[in-house]
Amino acid sequence: MIIMPMSPNANAPKKQANTQKIPGEEKLVHPSGYKLLLILHTGMRIGEALALTWDDYSQKSRTLFINKNVVRINGKIIHQDSAKTSAGNRVIVLNRTAADNIEPIKEQ
């Protein structure tokens, strides 16, 4: 059996994290940043995110209903009322970070 010696700093008091707010910190997020974070946290495709409406979001159950798509064909933007396949129609349950990123989008 090997016994490791205790670190000399093991009983030292822990330093508190600096929780001081930076002036103007709330303005550091780019207006599209919340949308990008939502896409990253949910795994949505860009076209699915562009097609979302507020009717597709349930704040109570923290879910998004993915059932539409936006595509660009020959330079024209086309709104599709259905997903490419039936597997594309789905409900995404939002994690806390994704749900927190929806509220600032709504306020924009």
C-alpha cells in the first residue's frame, strides 16, 4: 500500500472567486449570440432555427417543437411548412442554458 503525503496547502483557507461584475457586462453578448447558443445547445439545424416561431416554444415545459424549415434555393429563401423527413418533426427538451438563452431572444 502506498501512502501519499498530504499537500502542504491542503488545510489552507480556500480563496473566494471574484464575483465582481464588469461595468457594461450585459452588453458583451452579440445580439445573435443568444440564438447561436440556443442552436449549439439544442443541435438544431440553421434552417430549423430560422423557421421557429414563438408558437413553437413552450415555456411551461421548456420545449421547442421542430416542424418547419427554411432553405435557400437558387438565391431564393423558401419557408417549408414541414420538415424534410418525418424524423425531422420532433420535440426538443431544453436544458437550463438553452432555456435561459430564449428569454433574451424574446426581448430583442
